[in-house]
Amino acid sequence: MSEVNVMEVPILKQGQYLIVSIQSALTDADFLRLRDNLAEQAGRYRTRGVIIDITALDVMDSFACRTLRSIAHILRLRGAETIIVGIQPDVAFAMVQLGLTLGDVTTALDLDEGLAILRQKIKGDRTNGV
Amino acid sequence: MVSDIIISIVSEADIVAARQKGRALGAQLGFSSSDQTVIATAISEVARNIVIYARQGEIILKTVLQNNRNGIEIIARDRGPGIPDIARALQDGYSTSKSLGLGLPGAKRMMDEFDIVSKVGKGTTITMKKWVK
């Protein structure tokens, strides 16, 4: 029987944003738990934007890709924009070879860039001030 | 001399272990970091196939040598239900689970050599190789 590893991915709340920093390789179950936690917290904190930093992910396979896409779609339905940041060059290369895309999910180079995009997006669709 | 590495796949946590061992062996053999990532990703796909369709099986990692070139051989073996239509399983976007259907065709694209032997009711063995450039 293999060990059941529970990898809790930290979700930081910063104003109207949630920032998720993936620190190590995640199992499929870890990814699904992250999805569920984000869907719940985005509602609880009335989040407008979520950044998922995957700089530390050394492999993006079809499952991880599909789950990140569904996270972004779920969060959009919950009223938050998701930006994936930190895809490493080697990971991007392997994703292209495998045929993976993140579809309509916004990506950015790093956390700073991601935050800048979020500020712009949220300013753009809100006219009543924040 | 590196001996074979056998990783038994019984749960999805083993998928991560298998690809990490594949990356480590790839690094040892002199693959570029980009090729190490490609190898780890291909292992992730075939290992997940084992978990999804056969529930258990094993991944064997070997060092191979041909014409003075080092390579890695990855064997994914299970005694699961087998694949009735291999040609279809190798088509992009075809899946009998809820996946994207990119796993096997993707792994095939990523590796230099790729071979599947499958018998319905008996199991599946995927053998793939990649050579150091």
C-alpha cells in the first residue's frame, strides 16, 4: 500500500485576490483538492482574481493541464479571473510536444506580470469603483 | 552501470514517483533539461493510463546503448483490460475515460520510439525509447 501524501497548497488572500503558490510536484488528488479549495475560498472572500504560480511545477501533463483549465472555468463562473503564471521554458516545450493548451486561460510570465494583468482586467470591468 | 529501475504503480501518487525517477535517470544519462522534462511528462502519461485503466502495473526504466548513443527505455506494463483498438487509442482526442485523449498519442510524439502490445483481457505493455542528442 502506498503512502497517501496530503500536500496542502497554500492559498494566500491579498485584498480581492487569491494567490496560489504551488511549491512542489502535485498528485492528481492534490490538484483536485486545490480546485475544490479555490472554488470555496473564492466565494467566501468574494475574490475577483486568482493567480496560480506554477514556477515550481517541473511537469505539466494532460491531467494537470485539464485541471488548471477547469479551475479557471469554475472560478470564472464564481466571478473571479484566473491567471496562470510561471510556466517554465522546458515545461512549455513539453506541453507543445504533448499537444496541451490552456485554452482561453490567461497566462503571464511571473507573479508581478500576473498581478498587473489582474488589476487591469478588474478595473476594466468595474465602473463603480473598488 | 545503471541497473533497471522498477516502480510499481498502484496509486496516483506513484505517477509522481515514476516521473521523478525517470527525470533523474535522464539527467544521469546526459539528456538536456528540456528532454528530461519531456521524458518525465511521457512517463506521467503512461503511468496515469495504468492507474486509470488497469489500476495497477509497473514502470521499468532502463539504460540502453545503440551506435554509441545513450538512451532511456521506458516500459509501462499492466495486466489490465487491454486496449481493443490500438490505432484509435493513438488518435489525438480519443479517450474512453474523461481525459483529453492526448496521453498516448502525446507520449508517442514525445519519444523517439514507441510500441504498444495489448491483448484484451490480458493487459498492455508500452515500450518507448528516447536517445540522447
